[in-house]
Amino acid sequence: MIRTMARLRARPGCEPAVASAWRTARAGIGELPGSLRRDLLVDATEPRSFVVVTEWTDEAALHDYEQGPVAARFAEAVRPLCEPPAAGDRRVMRDAPGGGSTVFVDVELTVPAARRAEFDHGYPQVLARMTGVPGYLREDLLREPDSDTFHIFAEWTGAAEFHRWIANPAHAREEAGPIAPFLLRIRRRLFHEGAAPAGRANSDRGRTPGKESDVHTTTDVLIVGAGPTGLTAAIELARRGIDCRLVEQRATPPAHADKAIGVHCRTMELWEEQGVVRDAMDAGIWLTGNMVFVNGHETHRMSWELPELPYAHLGLPQYETERILTERLATLGVRPRRGAALTAFTQDDDGVTAILDTPAGTETVRAKYLLGCDGAHSTVRELLGLTFTGGLGRFPQLFMLGDVDVDWDMPDGHLLRFMHETDGRMDGMLVCVPLRGEARYRIATLAPPRFFAQTGGQDAPPGFSEELAEPTLDDVQAAIDRLAPPGTRASNLRWSSVFRISHGIVDRYRDGRVFVAGDAAHLHPPAGGQGMNTGIQDAWNLAWKVALAVRGKAAPGLLDSYETERRPEGEEIVGRAVRMAFTDELDREDLKRQFLQEMSMLLSYADSPLVGETVTDPDALRAGPRPGDRAPDVGGLHRRGVGHPLRLRDLTRGTRHTLLVYADGSADDAAVAAVEKTCADLRSLAAGELDAYLLLGPDAPEPRLLAPPVLRDAAGEFRARYGVTGTALYLIRPDGHVGFRSQPIDADGLRKNLHLVFGGAR
């Protein structure tokens, strides 16, 4: 896509005539092939200045317009009405890198007329603060005529500077604070400086005649589904400056907790990275352990408060999860568009064209990629024709859920499982998960027989069944009377529902430029919130790769690694959840390891083609995380000028790869001296998407290096946890997993690994 912006300065009193000439030209532009947008904006600080904005599918479409009669007639009409153009009045930009390094950011926001004075007071303060931001050049404040819609159109020296600024969640408070209330519902688009269109000899290159002439909206990535998976993907893309649209068929957010309520320890780590972990902790409760009872006898209990965990297991209803993620996404300039349902899409070599059914009518969206995060009844999955490997399985039983208060003598914060077995076979189960509030629990149990009878003995619809009546408090109490300790009473039924468990995994996670994630890709029993947390992990893995692809920095095979890495994990989780659904415990011999596995703390992409290592000694790095493993956090790092110890997470936090080079007192001086040039070369190979640090052991002399930054592993925590001696390196991916490691330093091996991600982009 290519955009032009041309400034017209009307002569005094000629403003209405310029606007009239534009209305005539706009109608003609709309009929031209490849026209995506045509708007006339007014400079909010200079009322006689107009900015003509046009967007086109490609260079050829723009060339045909500018050399055609519509543009000629408009130019002839406004020539006597406007002052002569000045240098820089016309800009050409593209939605992909190319041409110059300058980038332009178009932020669309609403300023209600009743609050215009508040905005007018705060905006000059923002301008003054922005002048001190590295990489920021200038901006214009534009307004759509007769509208409350404004555009802040800013120019930056380069994409890296802008992405570095926008990735800091505190920037809204630091620079944009005076107008922060107006930035909760915005749309942001990023453009790259481009040259004027080439001559007609090249005008047909890459063009698809007529294909996009009716496109209403363009974006980098269209995300379908605003549940936790889609929201996570949108946050990660927006953090990286990628323009994305998030659409959701449901007109309103969910109002009660009929879905996941368990947030895994690893998800909490991701939420720290995204800046929402405090909000989650404030809204949830800690799940501190579990207890299992079989036929009234306690078979085991386990504390989940393990000292090595960065965060414990949190209880948080999914509607709260969605609220928190939606609010975080709003700070990045993206809001879900509700009531918009995907009905069809096609894809070609350059992108995806999607059709949406909205309250305002049919809308066409053109995107580079489409992410299907639309849940168990995924339209994206259906339109792609994906099938479940081995078929979609369904448990024959019907289950019911309820939100009740329970009066009993049980330890706080514990997930409780009560099971009944006859002749070794489970014929009754009751799961109680604590919720925020005194004595409040989510209960899950088998539905009374009358519900199955209502289905006529046939399969009930998968998922939650609106066709069936809601269970009553008496139904809940009957299950409690049979399975819970004697004397237990339930009260205050807030809501209830009946559901059926389906399970399966699709045959592939990717089809061209379209991906599926979360419940759109895998379904499994709701054991421990596996579905939601696995979906969040899917999006976490996929988004950084798609962002690199959008920005033209990804190696050809990078996007294939999403399925390579995530589908085996999906298979393992589906299988484990099905096996555990009707047993008291899968492995009583190693409950701790099983819990850590459930919490995704042992997740590894060891079999991924993107990860690797070079070790000269078979025992080298044996004590450290393997390639593909989650990179554990450590503390005790000291940096000159910082009055407190740092965590490793302080270095790896962000949107780029992180290279950690280690050297202790036994390291060769020449090897340490070469680190500066090596890191500079590697940053170039990674197109700037790499941060590097030198970590020194307690006994290592400090070298005289300008770069990379140096920190000291003062207490040897990094050395012990990562198993390093002499010289070594670890490459940490943006998703927090080890991409490459070596001992001693193997710069050539690391270059080959980075080539798998970036393809040698510079």
C-alpha cells in the first residue's frame, strides 16, 4: 500500500472553494482502480491549510491517478485558489520499509466538542515534552472537517527510535500525560518514507488489477477474536509498532466467569513483560495448593507455593483477564471492534482480503496476515478447511458449572477435587476452584441425568448449551451432598450452565498467510485453565515472528516455526488433559514436576530448527537451560551507576533478542576484547533487533569497552544457574526462550542461528 499527503494553503477567503473542488475530485478518485482512501483534512492550528490524503493498492495505481484526468482537473481547479506549494508539501510513504529511513505515525483520536478546551490546553504541553524524545522530529495536528476526529501525524528519524519509545508503557504518562484521557481509544498506523512512483515502464509490476478496488480498510495484521489469545497477539504486535485490527463477533464482553479461571505461573511471567501483572494480582487470588479426595478419603495434598517460582498460580476469571488485556491494548492505541463477524476471506502472494459483517454493513479489510483466534467455533478454521487429527472427540457425559458460596471447613486458596469410584471406575466428580470473595467457588460436576434425557440420548451441542435449562441450586447441592464432606452447604447461586467437553487438535496451524491459535487450533477438557493459557502461549510465540515478517526482517522459514514449535505442545497438552479428566492424579510419584509442567514452566522448544548450541566439552553448560528452554531469571547483577542489584529479566525485557556474553577471571583477554566488534556485527545481522550485554564473573577484570554494556554477576547467580565458565554466550529470544548457546564464544555459530531468524537482513 502507498499513501500520499499533499498540503494545500488556501488564499484568504478561498477555503470553501477548495473544499468544494475536493468533493468533486474525491468522487472521481473513488471510481479509480486501486483507490483505498481519499480524505481532506484541515490543519487544526492553521485553518487555511488543507492536507489531501490518498491511499492506493500499489505504485501503479497511484501513477495512473497522478497521470490521469482526475488529478489534472483537481490541480487545475485549486491552482488559483491556493498559494504556491513549498518544499516538503508532498509526502509519499508506504506501509512497508523501503526508500528512506524516516517513518511517519498517524494517530487517529476523538476529541468531543465539549472537551476541546481541555485538549487544546494539554496538546501544547505534549509538543514541548516530545521535543526531548530521541528520534522524534515533528508532527502536525489535523482534523477531519465537521468532525470530532483528529489525527496526530508525527515524523521520526527511524522505526527503531519510534518502536523503542512506544514499547515503554510509561510513555503515555511521561510525554502524553496532558492528553492521556483522549488516547484510550485511538487507531495508530505506521508508514515508511518512500520515493515518488516510478515511470510507467514499471507501473504494472506487482499489480493485481481490480482485486482491491473495493477495500475499505488496510492494516498489517487482522486478528479475529478478542479473547485472551487475540488480545495477547494484538498487544505483542502493537508493542512492536505493527498496525493491527482486532475484530470480535460478540457485541459485548463476557459478563461472568463461565470460562478459564486459572492463570499459570508462566503466563504471569508474560504478563510482567506486558505490564499487566500487577493489575492481575490486584484482581485475582492466589491458588496456593490442591487436595484430592476419593470416596471421601484424602489421597494427597500439595502446596503450590514453591520458592523457585517467579509467580504463583493465580485465580482470575476470564472476563477479568479480558478486561485487563483490553485496557492494556488501549494504551497502545488499539481497541477491539465488537459486533464485527468474519464471513469470508481470500489470500494471495501479497496478503489477505477479508469480508466482515458489521452493524454498518459489509466491510472489506486488506491485511498482510490474518490470525484466527476466534475460539472453539472458529470461522477461520472452518473457512480454511482445517480438520481435527483423528477427528473431534467428545466426552459422552454432560457437565454443569456454577458460581456459588460454599460453607465448609477447607483450607483457603486450595483447588479441591472430590471423586467417587465404583469397582475402580470413576462415576462421580466435583471440582471446586476458589474465586475472589468470601467462601466463593466455581464448581464443576456431572450434570443431572435429566439434562442428558433432554438431548434424546443424542450428542448435545459442544461447548456451553443455550438449548438446555440452567441447573438450579438444588442440583449443585445434590452433587455436594454426594461427594463433598458431610454438612457442606451451597448458597447464593450467581449463574450456572451445562456444557459438553470436546477435544482435538487441527492438522495444521498455518495456511499461507493465515494462522490459527488458541481454541481455534486445539480443544481439550477444562483442566486447570489449559485452553486459555495455551492460547496465550500460542500468541506469544507467533506475534514476534509475524511482526518481523511485516517489517521485512524475517527469514523465509521463520513463520513456519510457529507450527513446528507450538503444535507438538498442543498435542501434548490435549493428550494430557484427556488422560487426567477422569483420574485422581496422573503421576503421584512426582507431583512437583507435574505441577511445573501444568504451569508451562518446563516448556521447551528443544526440537525447533531455530535453536542450537556449540559446546567443545560434553559437560559444558550442562547445568544451564538447554536450547529451546525457558530462560530462567536470576538476580544479583550489578551495573555501574545503579544503586540496586538488577534481575536478568531487566535485561531481556522488551521486544528484541538479547545476547548475554559471559566472561570470568579465566577468560582470555583477546576473546573479551573481541566482544565489542562481535556484538556490533551481530546487531547488524539482526537488523538492529538485538540487545547485547557483557556479564562479568566476580573475579573478572573489567575491560575498556564502549559497548556492549557491562554488568557484574557479583554473587555468581548467573554463573550457577546458567552453568557457565570461562567465556560463554546465551541468546535469549523475544519470547524468553534460549535460541542459541555456546561455550566458549562461537560467533560464527551464532551468526548461522540468527540467519535462521533474520535471513541476513540488514
